[in-house]
Amino acid sequence: MKGKQAEIICIFGKRGSGKSYLAKQMVKGLGRCVVVDPKREYRGGQVVSHPLELYRAIRGKQSFTAIYRPPYGVDVREHFPWLCKTALHVGNLWFVVDELPKCVDMRKSPREWDELVNEGRHALVRIVAMAQRPQRVSRDLTENANKLYVFRTNEPRTLKYYGDFMDASAIEKVRTLPDHTPFLWAD
Ligand SMILES: Nc1ncnc2c1ncn2[C@@H]1O[C@H](COP(=O)(O)OP(=O)(O)O)[C@@H](O)[C@H]1O
Ligand SMILES: [Mg+2]
């Protein structure tokens, strides 16, 4: 993970572990925030269902919580690049992505998302991204992250992934965490 300039938080844990719950707590305290909500579960913001609608909801505003949900029949992947572009254009906001693997295909992630991950800090775009396993997101993201919230896992491949940067005592903690309790790894 890289230095302090990065503003990227990743949350990893299997289904039901408490990722969205944690993100919902975080979102409450964020003044300027866009949530990408594929499972239609976030509350407490203006719900939008198109990138243009998102743009109208947040441009020129001092503070906002906008919750993007894909319209029925539309794949989030279709709108996601435009959501990224809008976030980068407006700037100075939190971009919270629930179920990232539903939003981008890791093997050919859209240029707009890569740009947000790699250059977003210049526009003060901070990212919170969630996934069940770290292997399901790009190294670009985890290497740029400065905080990881990790829920309990005993999955060898996932532990091996964490082992690339966590020491043995951290790994032991991750293996034995109580339910709904994240382990915070920060650089
Ligand atoms: N810290 C917590 N305290 C109480 N309930 C929690 C906590 N974290 C998660 N839950 C509950 O557990 C269930 C699954 O959590 P959720 O955040 O949806 O998991 P995930 O997003 O990882 O699939 C939800 O019903 C949620 O309310
Ligand atoms: Mg969830």
C-alpha cells in the first residue's frame, strides 16, 4: 500500500460479514458522497438511476449524499464508467462502491475507473470499495489503498493474499475475528 496521499479504503469480507453495514455507518459522516448501490439497500440520500441524474443532483452543491441504483433491466456496468467520470469531474467527494465486482469486470475494468483509482486524489476523490474477496478486485486498487477493513476469513487464498503485506500476527487476528468485527489494516 502506498503513502498518505492515497485516499482509498477497501472493505473485504464474505457475504453477510458486515461490509455494507460498516459502509453505511461511514457514509453518515461524509458531507459530499456518492454511493453506488447495486443491491438497493442504502438510505438517507437522494436516489438517482442515471449518471446524468447524478450529475444534476450533485453539481454546484456544497454537501450531498447521492445514491445511485441501476434501473431495473440495466447492468450497473453500463453506467459505472459514467458515474466515475462524473465523480472525477465534480471532485472533492467520497465515491462509495458497494459490490465492486458487480460494477467492473476486473480483467477489463473501464478506463474511467482506473483513472479514478490512480488519479482521483488530484481531484480529491476518495474511494470506499467493497468486495467479498480481495482477489476479485485489481491490484491497482489494493496497492493504492491506505486502509483495509477485513472481516474474518479462513480461506487459504484470501489469507495468502493478505500475507503479502500483513504479518503473521495480523493474519492470526483475521482468522479469529468475531462476527461483524472488521480488522483495520492501515499503512
Ligand atoms: N456491526 C454490526 N452490528 C449488528 N449487526 C450487523 C453488524 N454488521 C452487520 N450486521 C448485520 O448483518 C447482516 C449482514 O450485514 P451486511 O453489511 O449486509 O453484510 P455484507 O455487506 O458483508 O454482505 C445485516 O443484517 C446487518 O444488519
Ligand atoms: Mg453488502
